[in-house]
Amino acid sequence: MRPILMKGHERPLTYLKYNKDGDLLFSCAKDHNPTVWFADNGERLGTYRGHNGDSMRLITGSADQTAKLWNVQTGAQLFTFNFDSPARSVDFAVGDKLAVITTDPFMELTSAIHVKRISRDPSEQTGESVLILKGPQGRINRAVWGPLNKTIISCGEDAIIRIWDSETGKLLKESDKESGHKKTITSLAKAADGSHFLTGSLDKSAKLWDSRTLTLIKTYVTERPVNAVAMSPLLDHVVLGGGQDASAVTTTDHRAGKFEAKFYDKILLEEIGGVKGHFGPINALAFNPDGKSFSSGGEDGYVRLHHFDPEYFNIKI
């Protein structure tokens, strides 16, 4: 499995996402230039400049205290949502009529989750929030839509996963302190059918949860802090990526490309194998919706695109 190396970012990667058709891959990094690539050959289509099958819309969030809507095909900015603090995570609801955006704590402001209505016609788009949720301490690193858009699932620095009612804003469930994560939750990935989701944490573990009941299903233990998680839509595999905190990277050994994405059997929890290559912690992971390839983004500024060999689909434990 030879990776395709994609160099288009000057700074560490923060997020990767495929479109629904799986033909485009979007990457975000600390260089404020979201970039789009062809998912089969890694060729770069272009960047969406503006921050300090039918993919029509892209939404991005930035530390410049804005979230932006883009036209995927033209790269044109359609709308800018302004906030009073940095925007961290964004997620379209199924049907693309709503988006959830999280903002960081800033000065005396606490972190918050904002729900925005997305207009079909960009000229009718407004910046008002349909709902604003507050309560969690510290940063909210991810907020995503639950099944049927009825709930919002959030997680972050306080290590607690919360499920909120997306209409009333009521807090419905919180993860149990005993079975839950012990340190910051860095990442969250939903299953293709939305029935369960995976969280990764600096406590060197990833956990699989039921999206409706917040029951803990499985725990995957690794020897490094987890910065990124992904789930195969095709096989019962989960992938974890991470490394040390960025501040500790320079003080440890420099064995080239030793940061690997580790594959686990989702059910049996066994480690299946790993894909090495990044020269720094892995910050982002994503599976193509067809399950036949995956990509990783690193602190080293590279995106690595991997098409699986036929043998991968016959792995037996």
C-alpha cells in the first residue's frame, strides 16, 4: 500500500473530510487555507482563501472568529458567520438545512455550541443562531448531529460527552465519569449509519458509544495520546492516530516517520496493524465513504492518502 503524499499546507493539519460521493477530500490546517483534493490520485484542485455527488456547500471554522460557507465548485465565499471567539468545529445536519458550530472560550466568554439555519439560496442566508448551548467547561472540540438530527453530541476538554436535544437545547445525557474518558477528548467520528460513534482522548484510549443511549460499547487502549479517530464504513475496523503533545515532540527521539495510524478490530479490540509515515503526531484521519481508502493528516503538514491493497479486505484475526 503505497501512500500518495499530498503537500499543500504550510502548517500542521487539523481536519480531513471526504464529500458524500467520496471523490473529493477536504483538508484544513493551521495555515487558514482549506484545500480540496481529488480523492483518487491526490491531485490538488485548489484552496478556499478567506480566513486569516453533488457537493455544493462547504463549511469551515477558524480562529479568526468566523465560520464560512463556500461553493465547492467555484470556491466562492457564500456567507460569513461572525462570532466573538474562535470557531472550532463545524458539522452539517443530514439534509444540509442546519449546521452546528462550536466556539472556544475567549476572554470572559465560555465555550458554546451554535445551531445555524442554512438557506438554499445564499442571498437569503442570515447569521442568527436558532439555538445556543452553553455549559461545558473548557474547549468543546467536537459537536456533531445525532440520529435524525434530533440531538447534538458534544465533547471536549472536560472529558465528558453530552447529548443535547437539538430543538429545545435541553441536556439529555452525560457520559459516566467511571467508564468515560479521563482526559481531554480530542476527536469524534460517527458510524456511517449514525447508530454509534467513536471518541479519541489524550488518556491514550478511544471509546465506542451508542448514539442514542450513550452506553459505552468498547474501549481501545493504545500507548499514545489519541488525536484522531476514524471508522471504516465497510469493515469492522477503527483507526486511531496520535503521538505526543506538540510541545513534547522536539524533546523525544527523531526516528523518521514513526508516527503511525493504528488499525483495530472494532469488535475484538485486537490491533490489526499500523501505517507509519508521518514525521509528527497524526492530527486528522478520515475513511473514504467507499471504505477502500483512507487519509491521514499530520503535524508535519502532509496529507497521506492510502488506497488499500486487496489483502486488506481479507484480514482474519
